[in-house]
Amino acid sequence: MANVFRALSDPTRREILKLLQKSDLNAGQITEQFDMKAPSITHHLHILREAGLVQSVKRGQQVIYSLHTTVLQEVLNWVLDLQGKTE
């Protein structure tokens, strides 16, 4: 879970997750939304993939990224469980 919180700690990565919430995108489409170079976005996507927050599928020459909601649900359940134990 430490990887998840590390991934979520960065505002760029949180913004990427918001974009992927709307639709699946390739790296180029994601890069177009930011004022940074493609290698930086690739690095952020790698961290999100390692944390299990994003999935990638190769389609031809492109890699398509999508939100992996299972991990997000697990984190949400953990937070809600933690909240219930403190009350």
C-alpha cells in the first residue's frame, strides 16, 4: 500500500488518474494535457502502474492506459475501515 500512497502523493499523477477516469488514453494523449516532456509522463505512468492504479494494454504500436479501480477500491475500503475504528 506504500506504493499507492507514494503514487497518489504527486499532483501530476493524481491529474493523470482524473484523465483516465474519463476515458482510456495512450501516452501521447496524456502528454498533450501537460506542460512536460513525454519521458516525464512515462515516468509518472510507470509509478502508477507499479502501484497498481493504472493498467496498460498494447494495441498495435500504442500502449493504452486505463484506471485500475480494484486497487482504488481497496484503498478506499481501508480508509473507511480505519475511520470506523477511530470513532
